[in-house]
Amino acid sequence: MTDDTVLGGLDSGTWDALAADHFYSSSTWLRHCADYPGAAVGAVHAATAAGLAAVPTVEFDGTQPLNYHWHKILVGRGLPALPAAGLLVGPRLAYQSHVLRDSDDPALLGELVARVRQAHDRLELREKACVAMYLGTEDVRLLRSAGVAAQPVLLEPDAWIEVPPGGWDAWLATLTSKRRVTVRREVRAFQEAGCRITHVGLPDCWEQLPALANSMAVKYGYPTRTPEFRVEFERYARMTGPAGRVALCHAPDGTLIGFCLYYVWGDAVYLRWASFDYDRLVGCEEYFNLVYYSQIRLAGELGVRWVHAGKKALEAKVLRGAELRPLWMLDLSPGSPLGPASDLVRRHNARLLAELEADPVTRRAVKNRAEWDLFT
């Protein structure tokens, strides 16, 4: 696909100026998404005297992946269902969506919503939804102020580890004394075992990664998938090129036993994919050292503020200083059934937040309560 298709007619420079620090909305990432079969990837933009705004869009050829299957998610949570097919607003991978803009002008965003709805109306489907998924609170607020009536649905938390000025030592100082002792013990175990970590460009090492990724698949009961992973990593290397970096974990004898694929963009290190050869692990906290500690050190060395650790496995991330931010689903369709069900949706959102705050570990990570309270 060309930029005319993937970026809705905007050139890469203009698009990336709008995307700013949001890697998963960058032209690099969207072109990567477009290289996968099974969906038509595009974008919608609007321009007024106030500025320029844009969003990526996806039309799946068939059933969308489970974490983007809005119909199943809503039904599973006892909320009003939307048509199963339709237009996804946002990228098709990575669980991060943003309204890209150089102005918060309501008229500009209203024009963007109107153009998204026009793109939705053009779909040749009898029943179709128009859904943005994995939005942050501020983007939801702006879209609702631009005329979207539906109540947003809380999907799940997103983990971000802040790395203060001063890097590793400054980050360590943000932890409790008990947690600092644990981290130092885990780092010492790794060092004393003789393991080491190196950082290389993805194009220089991608052929070594499929076997390691397959080891995790087998561990969790999947059949051997090394050939599929080879296709996947070749795509990552070809489409994201030098933007992709890999932390490689080596055993004491130099054998490669693990990797963490990541991207440095704007003010963050984005963790994308990690796996290990589980039969060769030494047992010296390789996972925490590779996936978290080496990346926190890297962020400090580069002077970037955040490590984006993503969703799931929240306890391990929170124990290492992550804060949790809400990710939302928002139906952009006029006449959405989630509008009249506002009270039901709010109760659902409040229940998920209450579950987070009932856990003594995750409770401390809900640091900006206002982000959650707006729609609970």
C-alpha cells in the first residue's frame, strides 16, 4: 500500500508531525500494520482554519482478532451489543489509539468525526459499527466534546514505568525500600550467574529470534510455529527497519537464550515482544533483567521518560513502579446503543476500577484518578 492509502493522502512527514510521540500511530507502525493480510488499512483526516486532525482506520476482511472484537467484548461484559463488523478507528495492532491533531478546536474534531462517519457509511455492509478502541481518556473527552454521544467502555489498564531524570538510580529511589532490596537481589543474581545483555538493531538479528519465540509458544501448549515466526520477524525487520531494536540475553557460555524487541520513539521505550529459550534458562531472574531492568537503564541513558510496558501481567509491572492508565472503547456511530445505556456502562467502568483498587498491589498504580473518574 502507498502512503496515499495508509495515511489517507497525507505524506509521512505531515503524518508523523501529528503523531508526535505516539509510536503506534506513526507512519512506520501503520505501514507495518498494512503489510499484514486480512484487513484494509487506511486513514481519515480533516483540515480547517484551526488545524489538522487524523486517525488511522481498519476494515477487517473477516472476523477481527479477539482483543479488537468489540461485539464479543461488549456481550461478554453484559453491555449493549454493536454489529460485529464495521470500521475500527485506530491501528490494528498494539492496543494504543490516538486522535492525532495539532489543535483541540471542537469544530476541527467535529469535522474529523463527520469524515470518519462518512468512511463508515461507505462500507458495503448491511450492519456495521464504527468503533475506536484503546483510546486514552483525553482523546475520548475530546471526541465526546465534538459530538460523540456514546458512553465510553473501560477496556483495561495500560502500564507505563516512569524513569525520572537521573536514570536507574533515580528510578530505584521511587520504589519502596523492600522493593529496592528485591530489585538489587535480582540484578545481582543475573550478574553473578555470568549472563549478559547486548542491544542490536532488528535487521541484524531477526533471523535468530523465531526459534526463541517458538519456545514460548510450545511452553504454553501451542504447536511448533517457527516458520510462522520467521515470516513475522522478517516483516518486522522489513517494515520497521532501523526503528526496531532488540535486547539479546546471553547465557554465561554466550548462547542466546532470550530477546526483547523494542522501539525508542519520542519520550518512551516501547516494549513489543519478549521470549526465551526456556530449556536453557539459568534461573537468575533473566526475565526481569531483560524486559524491565535493561530497558529502564536504557531509558535513563537515552534521557527518555517512560517505558511503555503495555497491558496484562500488571502485578509484575506495578511492583517495578508502573502506573496504570485507562484504555477505552468509544462507539462513534450516531444513535449508538451505548448512549441510552450510559448508567449501565458507567457502573461497568466503576466495577473494573473498584477491582483494581481492591488489590493492594494495583491500587497504588492508579495515580491519576481523574483519568478514570471521568467515565465511572
